[in-house]
Amino acid sequence: MAFKESLIENNSILLKADANNWQQAVKLGTDMLVASNAIEPSYHDAIIHCVNSMGPYIIIAPNLAMPHARPEDGVNRTAFALVTLKNPIHFDGEVAPVDVLVTLAGSTSDQHMEGLMEVIKIVEDKNSETGIDLDKLRRCNTKDDVYAVIDQALNGG
């Protein structure tokens, strides 16, 4: 399941949202996927538990987190959710705050990796200091804006 198709199918885009802490920010993404029945509520609990025990492993680049747990933690089908925050939130022990979250529920490890690679392709920017450009997602005000960003990144158009 490709990133864009999943966002459409699961109605799982939330832009410029409010969250007071990282747990709330993660829940915004998982709630949309629970609502579409892509994941069970236990998947959210697994993410929180893993971050609490292993640290913020879900931060994959400055300001970008990819909340995910294991397929057996409650994934019904591969799905993604995108959340951008009005105000960045902090993870314990992390310097850079996070304001873009891509929730990933992979039903197999392969799909998990494919999803990760697609998201990286969308945000990567070889000209930026960090190697990624999240502003193109931060600027989005509508779902159509997001779809356009994805299309441009993946199709070069």
C-alpha cells in the first residue's frame, strides 16, 4: 500500500494540530488508524510503551518522528497517518522538537521498510543542511496540498 493511497483510504491526515506532549501527538495519528480499523488500540499502547522503555527511537530525522511498533502489536493492514503540529513537542532527552509525525503500521517487515523508504523519499532534500525538507509538509493546509507534495516527490512532477 503506497503512502498517498493509504492516507486517502484511511482518511488519515491531520494538519496544524494541537498536542501538549509527545504521547498526545502520537495518539492523533493512531486514532485516525484505529477509526479506519487499520490498527487496534493496542498498537498505540505498544508505541508508547516502546518509547518509554527504549527512548525516542521513532525520531528518524530532526523534527520528524515516525511512530510505529511491530506488526504483531495490533496491525490489521498496512497503513499510514500524517500529522503536522502547530507547536512542536519534545521527547525526553531529545534536543530537536518534533512537529511532523508519520505514523506507520506495517503488516509485514517488508511493507514497514517500503513505507519508511517512501516517506524518506518524500521529505529528502539534498540541498538542505539536514538532508530533509519538512517545510513542504508544514506548509500544507489541505489534504490536496499533501497529495501534491507526495506526487511531486515521487513522480518528479
